[in-house]
Amino acid sequence: EDIEAASKINSVLHEYADLILGRMGVPYREKSISVISLIVEGTTDQIGALTGRLGNLPGVNVKSALSKAGI
């Protein structure tokens, strides 16, 4: 929700780049929000660390879903 958080978000995502398989960003300008969808592969600890770091940023909300599907 906080557009100013973009650089901080990108910094965290850069730190976890080895987990990220895909990323899609969608700005919703009328509501002044942006949504980033990530596809990641890692352990639950690694994914938890990533979502925790992102969720601790002001103005950032994180929702996650895990799958045990083998890739």
C-alpha cells in the first residue's frame, strides 16, 4: 500500500533472488496500491524468512500459500 516501500521491497527480493522463479507486478493506480505475485521454491524456513522480512516493512501486506507439488 505504501508506494515509497518499493525500493525496500526490491532490496529484500534481491536478497532472496535465488528462491524466486517468477514475479509479476500489477499497479492499481486508482486505489494507490500495487500487487506483486511471486512464485518461489525453497524450504518452509526460507519462504518464511522472505515473507517475514516483507511483512515487517511498513505499508506492506503479505499473503502466502504453500504447495508440496514437486517441480
